[in-house]
Amino acid sequence: MNSKLIEYKNKLKEMDLENLEKELLNSKKELFSLRFLLATNQSQEFSKIKIIKKNVARIKTFITQKNKKV
């Protein structure tokens, strides 16, 4: 695995529920803006969209795990 990915996962594990929700909101906003730029032909960052979508899924997974613990 990529070391950045491992670091990001560890960062998510250490976050509390409130910070995870903030991170999720920020990632969704970033994804929206990238999709908007792509739709208006101002960006060609296809791979970044894929990465952010996976990060959103990771964050949602950690939120679900934290909710089950509580």
C-alpha cells in the first residue's frame, strides 16, 4: 500500500466522530467542485475524483465503526 494512504487511514482512526463528519463534508465539497470543473471542461483531473470518492467511502466506514462502538 501507498504510505500516504496508510498515514491517511491512521489519521482517520484517531479522529473523533465530530472531526470525521467535518472531514466528510470537506471531501464532499471538494468532490463537487472537481466534478463541476470537469463538467465545464476546466479540469482533466479524473484520477483525483476517483481518489476522493474512495476517501469519502473510507470516512463513512470509520463513522459507521465509531457509531457502533458508542
